[in-house]
Amino acid sequence: MTVDQVTWRRTRKLGLTAHHKAKAFPGYTLYTPMWGESTAFLIDMEGNEVHLWELPYPAGDYARLLPNGNLFFNAKTPLAPGVFFPPFGLFKGGAMFEIDWDGNIVWEHRDDSHHHDGRRTESGGAIYLTLVEVPADLVPKIRGGQPGTEFEGRMWADRIREVDADGNVTWEWNVHEHLDPEKDAILESDLRNEWTHGNTVVPLPGGDVIVSFRAISAVARIDRASGDFVWRLGPPLLSQQHDPSLLENGNVLIFNNGTHRVHPLVFSNVIEVEPETGKVVWDYRDPTSLGSFFSTYISGAQRLPNGNTLICEGVPGRIFEVTPQAELVWEYINPHFAEVPTMAFGHNNSVFRAFRHAKDEFPG
């Protein structure tokens, strides 16, 4: 495919497209293209690439900065044939690395069932999402999905796993043990090879965990000791959401993809929610047109120290910052495109998540 055939490149600007210096939060933005050469980019407020990490594997699906200035990278290793359902290869991880400023690996952990998200823990290990096969007797009880689309009659769901610095498992939690197969139905249009499709795991001080399950449009806080849900959010508030994060005021920030929301128009929004009540206290939608802001999958949001919000509209590779009043004060479009080995994704510049960091968070 030639460059002039790629719609994004023909119809949209790339790189920095907006910067209101007086209102944007100053610093550096970290992002990792999902496809192509495995590189994490650090850009300044003018869109200049000031540092990059050449990574040992393709992104699976992103990298994040650690408090010590190192990079924690979720990597995509090759899919082992016959172990999982074939589409798992699109969103699997398989390995996690801590990498220093110069690209040296200082810690790693591998798990073929790892996917989407993993976080370094204060104990020196990691907590991450994995897949586990749903017990055979439970599969026919789970409602929804396209009939007969289990993989060879089998279905998978999410397991959260935590390991210590030596890779020893210290905690596990299986989602299929805490859901109702009648009420927690798979979306009718989805395949039945997996039940929940987790995309986020957030460890909290004290041990609890926040999770996001895209396929059932659920965000929940898990009590570490009991394994029960402390609170849970779901439809119609949520629709195929990503990247919940706990704010200092106790609310939760969520990128709400809106892929199958009950609404005559399809659009994404970013919401701040009181988790115990489900009350939305802040709701960003494109102020000019609902359809102008939409990412069918991936994506995320970060509340910045000045009260602004950095948003990653993942599918078009768009990263932008807005004020609480929805004024756009910074915008950058990922200029790095790659050919993806499936027509569903094609030649694209998608970004799973992006993060803004103050200058003092990096080595001098």
C-alpha cells in the first residue's frame, strides 16, 4: 500500500496540531505505537521526539514510566499455536520488562497468558491480566454472543495474577468465579471464545484492585482479601470502556468508548464518576460534534496536576489535552504508521495509551 492510499495521511495533519502554552500542563508525553517497529517515544510540548527506547518485542500493548525513571514495557511475544483461540494473538502480551534510560533490561517476567495490561508493584514484582479457560460446565450457561462461536467448544475469561520480584505467584483472582452467567452476558454481536476481555488492572494502596472488562462493559473494585466487588459500574453508563483510574478525590476517570451504547449516535466520551453512586461529575464529549470524537476500542485518559485531562483517542492515534471546560489546549497525532497483518486494522497509527509527565520525572 502506498502512502497516498492511506486515508489518515491524506485527510489529517500529523504531529503537533495545537498548543496553548498558557493553559497546557508542561512536560513530556510518552506513547508507544501499537504496530510496526517496537519503539516508545518521548516528545516535548512542541512535538519534538526527545528520547526513544528501542524495545525487545512489539508492544503488547504499551509502555509506562516508573517512579525511578525507568520504563515498564508490556511486550507481545509470539502466539503459541493451539493453546488459545487464534484472535488472542492480536491483543496478547506475553512478557513484561523494566528498561533503563539507555535501553538495558533490568527486570523481566514472562507469561504466555498475559494480555493488555501489567503494572510494576512496589514489592518489585508485577500485577497483570491473564487468560484462564472457563470450566466446561459453565460455558453453555453464559448468555449472549454469536451462537456456536466458541473455539472448539471452549471459552476463556480473565484471571488477575500477581508475582514477586522472582516471578513467584503471590495472588490470583478468577473473574468467572464472581460473575453471573445470566446477568453478565456477552454482547450479542461478539464471539463466544472469551467472556470478559479485560483491558485494565490497577493496583491500589492497601491491596485492592480496579479492573475493566470490555466485553461486559464493567468497571469494578475488587477487595483483595475476600475477592468480592467493593463497587461495580456497568451499562447503560458504560459501553466497552477502557483505562479506569482512581483520582485523588476518590472518583474514577474512565475512557468510555461507546461502541455499543444505547444512543442514536455513536461517540466516545471521558467521564469522571463517583464509584459508589454512579454519578457522573464530569463528562468530556467533543464540543463541536459528537461524531468527531470516537475510538471503537483501545484508548485512555489521564488527569493532570493542573486539572486538565490528557486523552488518548486510540484508533486514530490522537493524543490531546483539554481543560475542565472542554477547551482543547494541546494536540498531537502519531505520525508513525505501520501495516497490520489483518484488514480489520490495515495501515494505521493506533496508540493504546499515552501519558504526560513533568520534566523532573526524568533523569537529568
